[in-house]
Amino acid sequence: MAERVTFHNKATIKVQAQIFTGRTLVGTCLVEPGETRILSADATPYDIFFRNGATGWEVARELNSKAKAFTLNQRQGRYSLT
């Protein structure tokens, strides 16, 4: 059964979230500032990457995660996951 992962984008940029199990992309979405989206992961643990939606640059990542929810925050040009 697929895991449901909630992503809250509190950054001021559009963010692409991507979930991988091993080298296989299993979930992706593009999230506007202030939006919340649900992604699915085949299983845990999984790797999740957050990229700037305009440039493709990685802004944050979490490897070997079992978390069910993430919030991307931005403060003074730096990004953090909670």
C-alpha cells in the first residue's frame, strides 16, 4: 500500500517535490507558495528532494525518511525542513 506524504510549502518560491525509492521516481508535484499537496511513496524509507520550480536547483532534501509530512520554510534566503 502506498504511503501518503503531505508537503506544506511555506517558502516564497514555487517548489517541485520529488520522492524516490532507490533510483526510481515514484511521486512528484509542483507546489505554489502557501499550498499543501499530497504525494505518494511506494514504501518507506524514501528519499525526497525539493527543487526551485523555476531553476531546478535543489533547495532541500531528506534521505531515508519515514516522515508522513514536511514543511519547507524560508528565512533570510535559506531553506529548512520541519
